[in-house]
Amino acid sequence: MARRSKSRNRSASNSPEAAVVHGGMNGGNYRPLKQTDVERIIDAAYTVLERTGIELAPSQCRDVLLKAGCTVDATSDRILMPRKVVEQGLSTAASEVLLAGRAPEHDLNLGGSKVYMGTGGSAINIVDLDGSLRETTLVDNYNIGRLVDKLDHIHFYMRPVVSREIPVENLDINQYYACMTATKKHVMANAYDRSSVAEIRALGEMMVGGADAFDARPPLSFVACWTVSPLRYAEETVDVVDGIVEHNMPLVLSSAPQSGATSPAALAGSLVQIWAEQLSGVAYVNLLNPGHPVIVGCVPAQADLRTGAYTGSSAEASVMNAACAQIAQHMKLPLYNSAGIAESKTSDSQAGIEKVLTSLAAGLSGANYIHHSAGFLESMLTVSFAQYVIDNEVNGQVMRMVRGIDMSEEALSIDVIDTACRTDGHFLNQPQTMALMKTEYLYPDIINRSNRADWEADGSMDLREAATKRAELILSENWPSVISDEVDAEIRKRFEILLPRNVMRP
């Protein structure tokens, strides 16, 4: 069967700087691997699946794989996956997947080298607007969403924090509700229990006007960390995956091994392992439902071998993420990737170095869905309202580099150079300069380019202070109306919604 594409047209952004940068521009100029390296890693991943296989408990997943031609290793009880079985599953894998916004300008068409940058994670602490640190709550998912809704260079909203006060049995439906009522951007989160998957589908249908509208433009999606690296499936999460596939919703299969701890210390070996995990999962989902909107989720990191600490902000993690984008493009699979992680505990120079390093590598490589790219500090334990504003600025500059340089004949400017040199010797009054002022250049929002005297006259604010001020302004003014009061009342009648109505209005 031919591989199916889930692509749809994407409308241009309505933001003032849409002509300069927007989500969905093509990257792919940074390619850390030679073509022969890409092929060797893929071949090695197939070998690992045939030789070592997957540790998998008795389940529907195990039954489907065995029926497709996989075998059980007699000594280890691992499921060995022949290359032909994996390739059978991959033959129907979607090469593009739509993650729709509530408005077309927020659509994500994942595939190829199109780049989108957004939030992510499961932080348990937040730096509040007054600079204090506290535990995260359900209201934070709503308020961060309201903030992200007005930040043009954060293209999607992946549930950022754990609602620590919410009982587990109420968590899944409430985190989706809090996020989806805060922004018209696409929302992604996880589900802790299969029984809540159908409820989340029902919530989405109520928000968009029914099952057909949901299927045509899915407003929400799921990420499932279904592997426990190395090469072991998490039984409960695989059950959730089965439920997501059953209810026909977009799905990311996330693998997040750490080089030197849960994958080989050799970076190439870590890439082999993560792609073995990914290929096995994509094959399984497509054996279950050919053409399902599934996205490979490569999130490689490293262990700092001096301490064993998780590290997602290093050059090593950056180059592995970029290599995963290159491999995904070769295999024509949409990619969920990572950037913007900082080990720094505050919005300082270290955080800036870590974020720019990782985000540039992912963006220039053409990774599709770059999560973690906004808000994070302290190795994903903490988010900050101010940091979302700062990272929006970083993302915009990264996307400008992704866009690259216009090499048209007009842009070469031969006549413009000649005219300027033969007249007044500068370009400020050239028609080309005025014409390109708002389309060639992306101007920063909170990065200060004024002289010292003007900066001092404006209060001598550093970047974090300027970002905090901007976050305060957005949160005081932006109260999105994503659904009607009538729909909201129906939702609250059907589900136990714990977000108080009085926090959703000024």
C-alpha cells in the first residue's frame, strides 16, 4: 500500500511580522550526517530490532506483532522484529500530519523540513511574575496558554506544567480543558489512563462542533512516552497508545534516552537505539491502523558522566537532535524533536547560551515539531512567565535564520548598488530599503537596541525585567474567547471541570 499523506494547505499568519517569519518555513541546511551515515544508522537500527528486539509484556501489541511475523526469543522472551515486518508497517506511514489550530493560521503541517517551535514538558515549579518560586497548578496551564496565545513565535501549545493539586483521576480531562480554552493554537498533552482517551476525544468534538469537524481538523493531539529505554515498552502507556489509535487521534511516540545512561555513550549508538525504538513503534501503529497520523518522537539527551545528571542543553544533545531531523527527512516521517532546554536555574546568560545552541541546531536542521523551545529552566523542572517571553524572542530570531537569504536577481541589488554609488553614497533613501524594511528584517520585541542614555531613561531594565513587564501586560489584557458560554456550560455539565469560571474572565 502506498504511504499516505495527511497534508493540508496552511494559511499565512496574520501577525504583523508574517512576511518576515512564520511557522512552517523550511529548514534543513544544517546536516551533521553524511548520506552514507544516515543509511548506516537506519540499517543498524533494523539489525538491532532483528537481533535484540523489544521487551514487551503480553498485550494486544505483542499479539499484533507476532501475527505480523515477529518472533519470540526463546532465551529472553523478547520480541524480535524482522526487517520485512517493520518495512510493512512503514509502507503505510503518513509522511505529513496535520495538527490543526482553532484558526487556520495556527495549523501545523508536520513533515519534510517544515519548522514549528512551541512549548512542552511537565514542569512542577513555576517562577511567578513577582520572581517567587512555587508549585504548579491547573490555573498555570490556563494562564501560560493565555500568554502563549499572544506570542507569535511560539507556534503551538503543548501542556507545560503538572497540575499538582488535581487528583490523578481528574487530571487528563482537566489539563486538556485548561489548555484548549486558553488559546486557539494547537494543543498537545498526554493521557495517564486509557479510559480518559475517549473523554478527551469527546471534549475536542464538543469544542469544534462534532466528530466530522474533529477528524477534518484535529484540534488536539497526544504524546506517549511508550518506551522505557533501552528497547522496552511501558505496558500501561502502550495501552493508552492503543486507545488513541482506536479513537483516531494524532499521536507522537516519544523516546528520550540519555547517552551514557539509558543509551550508548557513543552518539552514533544512541541514534541507532532511538531509531530502533521509533521504527518499531511506527510500524506497530501502522499495523494496527494503516496510515494513522503518527509522528516519530526523537528526544535524545545525555547523562553528564561526571554526575549522572540529565543534560538536554549540550552540544552533544543538539547535534543528535539535528541528526534525528536529517534521518526523519530521509525516511519521509514527520518529527517531534526538542530544543530550548536549559540547565540554568534562572533567566541568565547560561540559559541564553543553552537555549540558542539547542534551538538553532533543531531549527536549522528542519525538525518539524520542536517542543520545549519556550519557558523552561532547571532541566525541565521549572518554567517562568518571563522566560516564555524571552524564548519567543529567541524563536523569532531562530526562524529568521531558518528562512535564510533571498538569492533572487532583484535581491542581488546590482542596480541599487550602482545608483547609490553614483549619487549620495548610502542606501537609506533607496526605494529598495523602504520596501524591504518590514519584510527582510525581524525586529526584536524586548531585546534593547537603544543607546545607553535612552535605556537609562526607560528605567535601565535588563532582559528579564522587560520580559516580566511584557508578560504582565499580556496577562492583564488577553482573555481569549475560544468557546461560547453555551458550549462551556455543556462541557461542565458532562465532565468534572475543576478550573473555576471566575479565573477565565477579567
